[in-house]
Amino acid sequence: MQKYGIPIIKVLLTLAFVAAGLAKLSGVEMMVQTFDAVGMGQWLRYVTGALEIAGAALLWVQGRQVFGAGLLLCIMVGAVGAHLLFIGPSAVPALVLGALAAVVAFSYRQQIIK
């Protein structure tokens, strides 16, 4: 799994989070409406977008992969909560991305258990 599986998961996470982060930062209408539904203001959209891109980048920084995956996992916990409480119908994509981030974080756990 470590040789091929984790790099494939990292690529998938990177593609998903960079795309989502750029959509948030560039003000794609669906993202603006989603964060309006959450009700905390558009500043949260900018922060979330920047953190998504930062987390995706950290997945590729030697010795920092666990932090990138952990950051993405935390974002997905928030996304699941937002879907369940404010946005609506399905939190499944956020659950899947969160699970993938958790797998990556677990595979790099030695970076924090030194």
C-alpha cells in the first residue's frame, strides 16, 4: 500500500483539494452560495480555500505529509458538519475525502511519533 496506494491517494487528494480551493478563492457562484448557507460570512470561504491548497501542498513536503493530511482531515470534519447542519443533502463526498486523508495521515504517523 505504501509504495503505490498512498501516492495515488495523495494525487487524488491534491487534485480534489486544489480544485476546490481554487473554486473557493476565485468566487465560483456555487461556493459563494454554499458559504452563504453556512451563515458565517465569506471570509470562511477564503480561509477554507487557502487551507485546502496549503494542505494539498503539504502532502508533498518531505517530513510534513502528516500535517497536510491532518489539515485536510480537519477541513473535511468541518465540511461533514456543515452538510449535516446547514447545507443539506449529502455529506458522502466529504466523508470519502476525509477517510482518504485519514489513511494518508495514518501512513505518515511516524512523523509525529518520534
